[in-house]
Amino acid sequence: MDQAGTELVYPRLLRRVRAFLIDSVLFIVLLYGWILSLPAFGETPFLLKIVALILPVTIIEPGLVAFTGGTPGHHIMGLRIRDASRDENIGILRATVRAIFRTFLGWASFIFVLVTRKHQALHDYMTSTVVVLRRPETLPVHEKFAPRTEDHARYLYPSKIRRTVVILGYVFLSFVMFSVLVAVLLSQECAADNRCSHSESVGAGALEIIWFLSVGAAIVLGWRGLLPGCRRSALPRA
């Protein structure tokens, strides 16, 4: 609920991922179109060629986010990016910062949608924005979520500091295990110089996916109080 008393309805993570993939395809099309059009620029200064690429990308995001509440992917999937506490679009500066954070954080940012109260990805949380459904009344129940709450009536949760420390410990442990597996399974040329055979490239990709999933599991399970070291405990029944 925002300051105006409006109840916010949040989308499933899968819907947000679909919007992200739609935008990714659009950006790839723009990039290839720009590459193919380079011969037509002739002796145009290099700076102007870069502007010809950056301008449409900037219009899509953050431009459309600031002025229409979302990228083409968000509009197609029925989503809106808005301020976390007020029913208004975010300004161009905050939309730009949000886009930069999302780019650098990558897929890892979306893990936090599964643990934050307002279903925010990390780049949403860092810029005080939320992604909501534009027309939740048109969607089935399984496609929309209310704010996430902890069941303090039935469970005693560890402190947020303890959960954070334990999660970081598991992330560090998974990184150590990942490093050991890389050293054992991949050749020195592949691990150090990135000169990998096809099978090693496949193996390295699989290891990276496994490590990413293990980090995501540690964050989600840890924050929900389901991870050894920071488990929630059931309260005695009255």
C-alpha cells in the first residue's frame, strides 16, 4: 500500500523475466541494425556513430520508463515501474540510475524479488522503485501477489543481521567449492587463459549455472529462515 492508500499488486518473477527478455531481444536487434548501417554513415565522425546507437537505446530505457512507466517489454507484459511509495512514474535521472544498476547487477538482481517485501529486485530496492501490474483485475490469482510478510504469529525469526551473516557465509562457501571444482575439472589453459575445449566450455558453463543457483538458494532460504544456521523456530501454540 502506498501513501495514498492504494493497494499494490505485484507480478510473478516469471512475468518480469519475460519482459526483460523481450527488451533484450529488442536491444540486440537495435545493435545489429546499427552494425549493418555503419557503411551508410560513410565518413561520419565516430562520436556521431556512437550517438546513433545510444540515442534509441536511451529512448527505450530510461526514456520510456520515466515518461510511460515501462519499457516495451513491461508494456507488453502488463507491468509498470513506479515510485515505491507514491503513485507516480520515476524521473529520468532515477530511471537512468536504475538502468545502470540493473545492467551491472545482471540476473543476480532478480533473486531479491523472491525475498523482499515489495517483490523488488535489487536494482528496484536501490532506487526505491517497484514493478506492479497495470491491470491486476484481468489476471488469474496465481499471477498476482500482495506484499510479502513473515509469519511472526507462528514463527520466531532470527535477526536480519544474523540471516545476512549466515547467507554471506554460504555464498563464500559456495564460491570456494566452485573454485575447487574449476581447478579439478578444467585444465590450466581453460581456467587461467580461457583456452577451453568444447567439452570444457560446456562444463564451465554448467558450473557457473550451478553456482548461480546455489547463491540464489542461499539468499532465498536464508532470508526466509529455512537455512541451517538461521532457521526460524516454531512458537508454542496458545
